[in-house]
Amino acid sequence: MPKYHFNTDDRADPGGAEMESLAQAKCEAIRMAGQTICQGAEGFWDRAEWKMTVTDASGLILFDLLIIGTESAACGSGSRTPAVTARRTS
């Protein structure tokens, strides 16, 4: 059974996990990302992006999972300037 490593910006996955397929590894990456971001939710909003890179046992990158969170001006955070898009009305 293939082994997959789920590495993030701040944590390497030295042990990895055996999965039956790449599809299962993708599902696991999404589950792990949600759990990891939820556990550190306050710090997540202070970053530009959060990334998980999944590799095989040899270190070959199979896919990246990139998550970007942006707060709207309604949140009043002030930590980021939200992008504003003007619309023309006729």
C-alpha cells in the first residue's frame, strides 16, 4: 500500500500514512486541513495563505492544497485591506 506524507508550512510529516489510493489521500488531506486550520483558527487569519504539500514515500510532490482566507471589510479587522471591485450599473 502506498505511503503519503502530509506536510504543511510549519510541520513535516516524517511518518506518513498508508492509503489505498491517491483519491483517498486527497480526501484525507482535506480532512486534515480542516482540522488543522480549525485548531489554530486565530493564527490562520493572520497569514496570507495555508498550504499542505502531499508527497509519496520518495518525496515526489503529488499535489498541493492551498487555502486562502480573506476577511471582508464588515469584519472590521483592519489587518488586511480587502480588495474592492467596482461595478458599473446601467
